[in-house]
Amino acid sequence: MASNRGRRVSQTEKRRARQGRRQQKSRIKAYLAMGGMGLLAILIIAGLALPSFGGGGSSHTTTETLANRPTGASAPGTFFADQGRVHLDIGERNPADYYNSTPPTSGTHAPSWVDCGVHDEPIQDEFQVHNLEHGFVIVQYNPEVETLGAELEGIVRQLDQWPNYLILAPYLDMETSIALTAWGVAQFMETVSPSEIEAFATAYRGRGPEANTPSCGAGGFMEQAG
């Protein structure tokens, strides 16, 4: 059996070996580059997707968070489980009985909100929830109770910094005569109580998850579903 011991390697074989090593290094560099580009793409996609989870897709920075609101015995109203802050498509509505309170206090809502002040017509649930998200306090009443709207208007106009972050509006099919709502909390009343309305407004006005938006003007897309 022939032996290769002591066999001299030709220059051609040396060149081929060096060329093979260079090609192998080039392939490794290409694989690493492709892997790095793939990882970068994944990070970019994740960064774009994160704002849409757990919120309304907004980049607003909260100026007064929910943690600033009163708690315990000093917190007026009844608290309801937070149903989230996801935005619907323009003109889309939630299913019937979606909200866990009437009127609603949180949950999936329209991508726009309405002006502060006195409204003569009921405000669609999906719109008013967006107002609550921005720190509004809404005073709503049963329009079938005669003179109730006028009486409440006289009271709310005396609230501090009226009409910023404040709305008065009728609400159809409400079980009580009056309902005060803020983000995640409501207070239901059968009779007018100026002191209770003032206490509720003071406790929650300007303290929604996104309370740094203009304190009175409407915003977003104002197309209301039929």
C-alpha cells in the first residue's frame, strides 16, 4: 500500500486550500449578516406592535395618572372592572351589552371624542368612553324627568373650571335619574345633590389614563355610527 508520508504539496493545491478557506469564511459572514438583518426586522416589527397592546394605540403621556385619584372611603362612586382602551374602526360599534355599566366607564371605544360642555342629544357610548379616557367627568340624566336637565345645568356651570373636562348630556334607558361617570367609576343618583356632584367632579376630573389632551375640544375622527 502506497504511503503519502513526505509527499510535497504543490502550489496549485495550496492555492485551492486557501481559496476553499476564503469561500468558507465568506459563507459564514453572509449567514451572520442575514441573521442580523432578520433579528433587526423582528425588533422593528415588535417595536411598532407594542403600542397597540393594552391601550388605545395612542402615544399620549399621562399627566395625572389613575394613581392620583382618591381611594377607599374618600373615593366617591362605584368602581367597575377596567375593560381596556382599544380603539374601534371608524363607525364601528360594540355588541349590545358589551359594557359592564350603564352608562359605560371603560372599554373598547371610538377613535374620537366630543366637545365638553352641555349637549342636548345623547352621546354615543363609544364616543363618551373616549372622553372618559381623556379625564372627562360626564353628568348624564334621564330626559323623561321633567326639568332635570335644566336643574343640573345650573349646577354643573358652577363647577370649578367649567366646562373643561366636564360634560352634561341626556342618556336614554338609564335605570336611575342621574349618573356621574369617570374612567372606571360611576355614581348613580335619584335626586339632585350639588355637593355629591361637586365631590365626584373634584375627585376624578382630569384624571383619566390619557389626561393631557385638550381639556375641552373634540378630537379624532368625528364620524358617528348610525
